[in-house]
Amino acid sequence: MSDIQSTGTAVKIKTIGKNLRGRRTLLVRTVLLFFNSFFRLIWARKILKEHNIDLIITSTSYGSLILGLGSINMSVQRFRLIGDDLEKYEHPWFGLYKVLKIDRFVDKYFGFPLADKQLQKKGVSESKFAEYQNDGVDISNFFPQSEDKIKNTQKRLGILYNEFVIGWIGRIDEKVHVGNTLIYAAEIKKRGFTNFKLLVVGGGKADINGNYDEIYPNLLRDQAKDLGILEQTIFTGWVPFSAVPDYLNVMDIVPLLESDPKGGSLLREAMACGKVALSVDGLSRTQRSFMTEANSVLVGPKGYFNSAAEATIELFNSPEKIKDIGVKARISAEEEFSFTAQAKSILKYVEST
């Protein structure tokens, strides 16, 4: 069990009704959900028996429920890996956590302080919370690229060599932070600093037919125009996942801004690429778990748009500091955030039982 270099086989559990939302009525969605869940449960139990599974690691409340039910009367450990704000992103399943008694199907939770508090509200015992490295990133995929490769990407995007690049990557919808990134960029421009580009990589959510919703991307373009930063902003739309590190490497600073952010894989990916991650030290203190004064930039929650803008201009005028933070960010990613570090943390609990 201690050999973290070993690999396994991925098994796909077949489903029906892939997208239950679409334009279907609530009744139809409910019926489809019931049959889909039943089908997944039967298939999951079949897979667990065939492969003689010792350990299940789930990432959602729904997954814990289905695989938990599927593993009843089996000698198997059941862990849950949590990387997001449960109350914010797990509607409606987390709301039903106590009602459906999902906790009975989890032996150990691998999360972070905010998630632990949310789970405690649902009656989960503190003894189930594992102490482990919860800030992970794929350092083999996200890493600093050569100057020549970075210049080629800049040229393709129409970014001048001396322009400061602010970056954001992800889905564009009403739940994410990209709108705040535009406000922050506008604050920078208000201070007379115009020698920058805001690189927005990503697009709208895909529907059941694979068509992308352009409502929010179009609203974002309108917002950029209203804020007076449209000429500084580049919208790429969706790009292949394999190309994401290329885009990250042309960015100088990658912000994730709201009054109390909760982590952010984008920040860790930027750090792994040797870039400056910028965020807010909110009330939950979540960002402090992986962001320090040496490897990133944290601003206070009060007036964070202004503070972030001022910190950015200061960094632009201190290229050596940008380089130093980037080097230390990469070191943190290699030593603390790697999947190897996470695997070791989880294996410790597997081997102790």
C-alpha cells in the first residue's frame, strides 16, 4: 500500500439521462433521477464485487450515497475527498445530507476547515476528519515553460512582450469570480496603469447537446465595455485542457477575488507554473492554508479591490519580486501541493487500519 507510484484501472459506471436539467419538467427530472440512481447503484455493486475493492474514495455527497449503498455488507473502507464549499456548490444533495444519512457511508473525510464545519452542522463527528495535505495540484502538467514557448503563445494572442498579463481561467457563469476580476482590472486602469492585458480563458456551460451557453460570456463582454477595459481584455473562449498550462504561463498574476474565497485550484495551478497568485485573506482564513507572504499575495477583505489593484501596480514596478514570488510558489507546489504529498497523506490512514 505504500507504493504511491502504482496505478489502477479506471472503471466507468454507465448512466442514463446524462443531463437531467435541460427543458424537462420537474416530474420528468425526478423520475429520471430515480431510475438513473437505481441503475448506478446496481452497476456500482456489480463493479465492487467483481474487482474485490478495498477502498472507495468519493468526491460528492451523491457519490457517497450511491457507492455507500452499493457497498453495504462489504468489507471496504469508504473515504470522501472534499475540495469545495459544500453549501455553495453541492445543492441540493448536501442539504439532504442528514435526512438521507449519507454520513453512515463515510469512514473518513479528507477536506479542509470550512468543509469540516459544514459537515459538523449535519451531525458528522469531529473524529471522522482526517488531517492531511488538502491543497493539491498536478505539478507534472502545470510547470514553468521555456521563454521561447511563452513568447510564441504571447505572439499568437497578440500580447506585447512588455505588457503585464492578468489571467483568469474557468467556466463563465453567475457563480464564479470572473466578474470580480474585471472590476479589479478596472481599478488598476483607474490608477493610470494601462499597460496590461486581461486574459480571460473559458466559456459558458455546455447543454445536453454540447452547445455552449453564451449568455454569461456576452454579459461579461458588456461588463468589460461598461468598465472601460474592453480594449485591454482578450476573451479566448474554451481551449483544450492540454493547452491550459500554455495560457497560464503567459500570465504574470492570477487573481481570485471575493470577500472570503475558499481555496481555488486555479491559484495552485498558477503557483505551480511559477506565477503570482493573488487572493483575499477572508474571515474563514482558508487561503492562509497554502498562500504565504513568500509564495503569493494576500490582501485584506476590507476594500480588497483597491488593495489588490495597488498591490498589482507595486508588483509591476518590482520585477525581481515577481520573479522571487514565482520561484517560491513553484517550490511550494513541488514540496507541499503535489499529488504525491496528497497520496501519502491518504495512504497513512489506509495503512493504519
